[in-house]
Amino acid sequence: MKRRDPVEETLDALSELRRNPDPEQLRNLLAHRSNLVVAKAAQIAGELRAAELIPDLVAAFDRLMAIPARLDKGCAAVTAIAGALYAMDYDGADVYRKGVRHVQMEPSYGLPVDAAAQLRADSALGLVRTLHPDALFEVVRLLADKEPRVRMGAARAIGSVAVETAELLLMLKVLTGDEEADVMGECFSGMLASGTERSLAFVAAYIDNQDQSIAEAAILALGATRMPGAIDALRDKWTRTAQGSVRKVLLLALATSRQDSALDFLLSLARGDDSRIAREVATALRTYRNDERVRKALDAITTPAAL
């Protein structure tokens, strides 16, 4: 009978620690020679919010980053550690500063891939939360990163900083453009997080963009904000040019806003003469399936099964 790999056995044993936490055992496993074991131990530590393990997580990060290409292939462990530290509100900047700068090209089928992309994205969020004086200087570089998810992480991190400089940086990124609509969407959301009317007007102008993917990203960002003016912009867009696929995106954005003015508007659309729109409204309002008031309103308009 073939003997099982000891690393696999340890990984299986780690699953038990989720049910029966043992901080001392997790501490030992964070020093394990296998980066996969360290990664899983770090993930569990983060899920448990085991703050007493923060020094061990930091020590494991520094150990692996000494020779990352050899000690942590795929950046599995250091990425998990950064995520765990973030989950525990760790406010030391050194780990995150190393993380945002780390690039690790590894062989794959075809061209080499950057295994550290997620680490950079996660570290950006952690770094801005530390309030380190150089945090924005470090993170803004990632807005020009080759990896889309890193640019998205950078935009999300910058958007979480409640200063005018962050708003301006995201505005500049939008103006210079990005080939990925998801990156633009994160920039829109970050600008709207500032709560300023100027950012609302700036993002609202993009709902008529000729690039449909960018227009849809702006629409969804407006739907996600709690600013009342965003609903006005979406209703105006519906009145002017609710055609094709953008119509469903508008309905979804209005539904996910979970604002009374948006809900009233959607129900008024469902009461109209166009049965197709009524069905689309019911589909968009599936997020309200547990709201008895909405269910009753829709039941009076269309079939209950539509919700």
C-alpha cells in the first residue's frame, strides 16, 4: 500500500482545526516547511480572527519572502498571510509594503505568469488602512500595473481613503482610461465613496459612454452608492435611452441600490403596459425575494413565479 504524502496528511488534519481551533498547533504549522501548509494555516487563523498569532504570521511572511521563488511557489502562503493579517485589522505597514512591491514571475504553459498579482492587490488594501505616510505613493503605482486585478485592487484601496487626493487620483485614472471595464468600475465606485456631488456628476457622465462596457460599469457603480442623486441619474438614463442590454443593467442597478425611490420607480415600470418590461423588473427584483411588501406589490402586477 502506497504511503500517503505527509504534506497531504497535514493539510487534511488542518481541516479539523476549523472545527476545533488550537492556536498552538496553528502556530507550529505556520513554521512548516510546506508553503501549502502555511497557506492553509494562515487562512484558518484569519477566519478565526486569532490575533494572538499575528507575530507568527508576520514571522512566516518574512521567512518566506527571503527567497520567495523557492520557498513559496505560486505565492500561496504570503498571499494567505496578507489576507489573514488584513482580516485581523493588522496595522503594521512593513508586510503590506513588501507585498505591494513583490513581483514573482513563474513558468507556465506559454509565457511566464506573475504569481504575486493577488498579493499586490490585497496588500494595497492593507497598506492604505495603516495610514502610513507613503501609502498612497506606494499604491498609486499599482494603477499602472500590468495585471488587471492589481489595478482593480489599487483602485479599491485608493477609494477607501477619505481624502481629496484619492478622489483626484481615481479621476485621473478614469480620464487616462483602462482596457478593462472592471478597473474603470472600481475607479467609479471609489470616486462615489467620497460622497461628493462633483464625483457623482463625473461618474454619471459616463453612463452615456460610447463604450458600452464602460457605460455599464458606471451604471452599476451608481446603483451601488447610497447617494440619492445617483437614482435620479439612472431614472433619467432610462427615460432617454433604455435600449438593448443596457436596459437590464439599469434595472439591476436600480434594484441593487435598495433605495425606496428606486423601488417605487421599478414598481411603476412593472405596472406599465409593456409585459416584457414587467417581467424584466420582476427578474431584477429577485434580491427582494424575502421582502413581503415587494412580493405583494409584484404579485398584483405579474405572476408570483417571476420573482
